[in-house]
Amino acid sequence: MRATALLFALIAGLAMPAVAQPAPQPAPTGPERFAPEIAAFAAADRAHMPTPCGFLFVGSSSIRFWKTLEADMAPAPTINRGFGGSTVADVDYYFDQVVAPYRPRAIVFYAGENDIAAGEAPSIVTQNFVRFMDLKTKAFGAATPVYFISLKPSKLRWLQRDRQAQVNAQVQALAAQRRDLHYVDVAPAMLVNGQPKDIYVADGLHMTPEGYRLWTEVIRPVVHAEAKRSTECKAG
């Protein structure tokens, strides 16, 4: 009897439908892929909100990996809000999270390189940057300046330099028409005999400390001059 009962139980178990397993969720695409980094910024702000009227550095991984930024720009106060492999459009998308809360004295902007690498036309990259300027003006007014760091000549993306140069030229022309936009050309300091200097890590894209030292030599005087000149920022 016991053997018969076990047999029936086994047959019944085999006849039960299999429990469906949840399908794996696809990885987020578009700006949503940066949600964890944006959440980390929000958590950091809750723990310690940066003092208003600092210099906000925002953009892609060239900003994110600038680990010595605070010391390099001292005594000017800085806020680093670089994230992932962001594009100009990504910075626009997260403007309310990575720019608006900080009431900066000035904004130092680096993005556009990833856009070109993804196949975006230079004109679209520039249009997206104009959108950033519009968002900045709406949030802070025309007095808050933006310093656009030129797209850098890296080893990995050397074949993209012509399209990068188009973005640089377009932003430089835009800066000639706007009092709140300044173009900061880091490319000459990063080249030797027309080729990228040996200032990149193994991926040929991200910079070594020596690369950031070159950036500091170009950008620090600009930041300090702005700190002396600017009287517009208000903490309230």
C-alpha cells in the first residue's frame, strides 16, 4: 500500500505544471542607465549638501574620474557631478538632479565626446548643448557663466578628431555670441607633434594623473579669474 501511494504521489507531482520563472529584465538603456549614479548624488546631498556658490564641474567620465579636482582648484570650492559615459543629452535629462540644486557660481562643462563616438552628428551635439544653456538660463539667469572644455584628443578616438573639432568650433562660435559662455581649449596642451601625448591609461581614453595636471594648468587660472571677477552668485 505504501509503495502504491508513493507511486501515485510521484505521478501527481509529474503532472503538476512547472512554475514559470520570471524572465530576466533587460539592462536599462538611454539616460535611465545612470539612475544608480544619480541616486548616489542625491544620497550624498542628503548627507552633506554642498555650499552654494561653488564651481560645478559636470559632464562625462573625464569629470567623474578627476579625483584631485578639489585640490587642483583650491581654494575655489568645487562640486564634481560627472557621471558614467554620459552624453550632452544625458546631462540635459538629469539637469534638475546634477545642476539645478547647487546654485553654482559657475559651471565647468565637459561632454560631447561620447556623443560623437556613438555616431551623433556634430550639429546635434551642439544643439543639445544649446539646450543645456537654455536650461541653465531658466534655472539661474544669464549671469551664471558656463565654461565649455573642448573635446579632448584621445588615442582611442583619434579617428573621430575631425567631428570633435566641428563640435569645438561650433561651441567656440556660440561663445563669441554669448556673454555667459566661455570656450576653454585644452587640446593644444594634450598634443605633441600633432599627436596625443602619453597621458592616457591602458584604454587610450581616460587620463592619467599627468593628463589631469595638464588640464589643471589650463582650467585652474580660468576658475580663479572667475572667482575674483564674479559677484553675482547668491547663496539664497
